[in-house]
Amino acid sequence: MKYLPLLWANLLRKKTRTILTILSVIVAFLLFGMLDAVRVAFSVRDSLEGASRLVVSSRLSIIQPLPYADLQQIQRIDGVEAVVYANWFGGIYQDRKNFFANFAVSQNYLDIYPEFILPKEQEQAFLTTRTGAVVGENLANRFGWKLGDKIPLEATIFPHKNGSNTWTFDLVGIFKAREARDRNQEDQMLFRYDYFDEGRTFGNGTVGWYVVKIADPERAAEITQAIDSFFANSAAETKTQTEKQFALDFVKQMGDIGLIVTSIMGAVFFTILLLTGNTMSQAVRERIPELAVLKTLGFSNQRVLWLVLGESLLLVILGGMVGLLLSMFGVNALSAAFRGGVFKVDINSWLTGVGLMVLLAVGVGLPPALRAMRLRIVDALVAH
Amino acid sequence: MEEASPNLVTIRNVTKYYERGKQRIEVLHGIDIGIAKGEFLALMGPSGSGKTTLLNLIGGLDKPSTGSVEVAGTRIDQLGSGELAKWRAANVGFVFQFYNLLPMLSARKNVELPLLLTKLSSAERKRNAEIALHLVNLGDRAAHKPKELSGGQAQRVAIARAIVSDPTLLICDEPTGDLDRHTADEILGLLQELNRLHGKTIIMVTHDPKAAEFAARRLQLDKGALVNAVESRSEA
């Protein structure tokens, strides 16, 4: 600790350079914290404990449909209170950049989602209008839709059997989230499965997934086991999981999230290693006469090595800790966008982050530290 | 068994050479010197005469190619680099021509540097540094950075740093080489005071005859050898 003022003074010798270097380390660890939270979210299985809804999808792949006939069998399983189903449609409204989630759903779909409020008469209209669709209030506001509007979606997966790629829906309902934290769920469009199933050219009689409402959340694990056991060794084996886990698996279809995140982090840290390493080397090169003076005063070679490494550690730890703290705020914001707090910078991320800081500090500090250690006093003083 | 020496510094048959490719450059040839405890010695000679090299050997900054360097009973030419560093910290204070203060530290923090190697507490280090600064009449400049000090003041801080750990030996390499005559005389007066009142043994390299007059004894080096076999003594 007694060397801290000396290390600190060395860092402050060129304030602008130090600030810029610390900023680059902050950005690197901000990215690390956020990306690691994403990686962890996609690699950790969500606990079944306390789940009141379960999603049943194909065991093979999330894009593999399940037979519609499974519905009745799932309904018969002990502990299941209600079953609804849905199928990803993937329609585009006017332009690809207008992306929003749109699903074909069973008519009773919203019955098991008490977090959404749909006025009774609109619910009735959905039940009686085959081409009917309901959207969240956010989505309606985004495109200025109002009840009675016709909404055309361009199919990306399911062309209409009439030869057109355009499916037109009648907007019969606008639902709202009961709680503010669920407002992000208002960015979706639901339309009737029977209309979709009759109109599509393939995959008829199948659904993307079932959502099961269970009577007793304490029995979630048992019911999960019961459903998957029931369909074991059938032509369409199932995988039953929580909604959160299902949503994560859904996003995982984009690619190997872990690999993507690791690749980005690798590139970021390699760049930081070069940048900070160059800065540290330059900083030590400029101070060779001073390091020689320290050695003259009796600082041993090892002590000088540790001083330079300590400086590097201080620089990286300072930036890294600020970056990780900022990432916590960023991740909290990101998590707010996903119901149930999917993302978080957990203790493992912190420990990995600190480990990375030490590695980075040693990586950038060791070459100049070794140079400082090997410095011959007489040569350095003569050069001065 | 070696003969006991009354000197603080005993240099016997020291040579120093450097290898430059296949060429060997000998800068000191068979030097023998004895320096008594409490002596103020000036090493004089033209540039390239080897006086700084000799000073580096006495201060434990370099090792002789042959011969021995003994300081206060320790054969410092036989010490490893770690032991030598410890020995320097405990026994020698250095004063350089260009002060060699750390620019980002205050005068007091500069003076405290050698004390970081001791077990003294922060408060003790601070107190000792302030005492050293008072001793060189710079007590009121403790918080100033080197760039806020004149050349003479900076050299006084360097002297305070050299004496703060109470070493036996002060090694001064052209301590007034960067100063005007008046300031140089003040610094030399201060060194003389440290020698006479505090018993510090001082070895000073200079090529300024006026500076050398402050020393009690002068040795002349030329082309790596002592010019006069008989050492001349004079009082300032």
C-alpha cells in the first residue's frame, strides 16, 4: 500500500493519456459485463421452481412442429389446468425493419395470460372473426393502428394457398399489459390459428408449441416430467420448459450465442491488449532514467518489476471495475426489456472479470516490467 | 587472511573494461585508492578520464572487471544484484548533476523515496523527510514539485533525498555542473557542512577546480589512471 501514491503519481503524469486508456478499458469491461450476462442467460437453464406456465415444444428443435393431436393428450395429464398453442408466423409489415413478433394462436390463448387486459367485446370479436387479430397497445401506437384496420403481413415462411404471399388480418382487439413491467410484451400481434392453418400450404395440423397452465406451480417439475415421459419414444418427442427458457432457446436459433459473444469479447480484449500494452510500454520507456534513479536508491530489480506491474494493475483494475459497474446498470436496463430479469451480471461474471483484469494487466505490464527489471543503472543514467 | 583496513573505502587494483564487439575498451587501469571515513574527496579529470566509472564502482552501481572494492568492510564487488540494492539503500546517498528528482512527486515525496524501502510508518517517513528538507533549508518547499523549484533548490532536495536514510557515504556526480557559480558555492557549502558537522564521507566527481577546492583531498584521473601517485591534500 505504501507504494500506491507512487503508482498513482506515475499514472497521473500524463493525465490525458491515462484517462483515454482507462476509458478504453472501461468500454472493454462494459462490453464484457453486458455480453457475459447475455452469454450466461443463454447458457443457464431456467429453474422450473414456481413456474405456473410451461411451454411444450419439440425435443428435436424449436422449429420442429408438434401434432395438433397432442393437445388433448396434454390436457389429460394430471395437474394441467389449461392448454393453449401457438405457431410462429414471421410476417413482415411493409418493411423488414418494421419487425415485430407475430403468432397464430388458439382462440383461448389470452385466457392463460392474466397479465394482459383485452376488453370483453374485443375478446368476443376475436372469437367470432376468423381473420381477426389482436395487437399490444405499443404496437398499435407504433403503426397508428386502430380497431377495424386491415393489416397486411408479408409471409416469410408460410405463403397463402391462394398463391399470394400477403395475409390480411382485421384488427379486432388491442390488449394492454396490467403491470408496467410487462409493457414490452405489448409489441406482438396474435391472430387466429384456424385461419392460419387453413390458409397455409404446408404443415397443416401442426402447431409450433403448446403453453400449459398448471394448477399448482409446486408441481411444475413433476408435470414437466409427466408430459415429456408421455411423448417419449413417439414420433414427436417433447421438451417441456419454462417460458423464460423457451424464449431464450428461441433466440438461440440465431446461432451459437456463446461463440458469438466469446468471439466479440476476444476481439475486444485483443484490441485492448495492444492499445494498453502500447501505452504502458511508452509510459515506461519515457521513465527509464527515473527507474534507474529508483534502482540507484536501492530499489531491487524485482521491486521495480512489481512497481511497473502494479501500475498496470491499477490502471486496468480502475477501468475494469468502473466498466463492470456500468455494465450492471446496462444489464439491468436490458433485463427490464425482458420480463423476469433474464440478464444479470452475477458473481461469476465479476470473478471472471477480475480474472480478466489481472490477465490483461499482466499481459500489458509484463513486457515493460521485464524491461525495467533488466535495466542497467549505469546505461540508463548515461542515456539520460 | 586480508589485512584490516582503516579506510571506509578501499579500492585495490581495479580495472574496468567494456566489450564493443571484438574490441575491448579499458576505462580504468589498476586503480588503488583508500578513502578514510569522514573524508571529503574530489575526483577530478577531463571528460572520459573514468571518474564517473570509478564513482559508479564505489557506489555499487557497477562492478569492476578485476580488482576489489570494499566499503565499510563489505566487498561490494562480490555482492549479487539484490544484495547490492539493499546495500546501496542502507549505505549510500547519491546526488546527480541533473538532480534526477521524480517530476510528478512533491519535494517531500521525493525525499521519502529511499524510506519506502525501510519499515518506517507513513508518519515516520513524512517526519524524517521534513527533517532532511529542513536540514537543507527547504522546509517551506516540501509541497512543491521539482518544476516549481530553481536548480539550486532542486539540488538541495536531491541532497535531502541522499541523506534522509542517514547513509555513511555520499556519492556526488558533478553536483554543481548545472548550476551558476553562486548557487554552486551554496551547494558545495552544504556538502561541506554535511561532511564537517554530520561526519558524512563524501566522494564528489567534478571537473570544476573551484568546486574541488571545497574538498579536503583531490585526486586527478586521466585516461583511466591516477595521474599522481602521491595524493595531494588541501583544505578549503
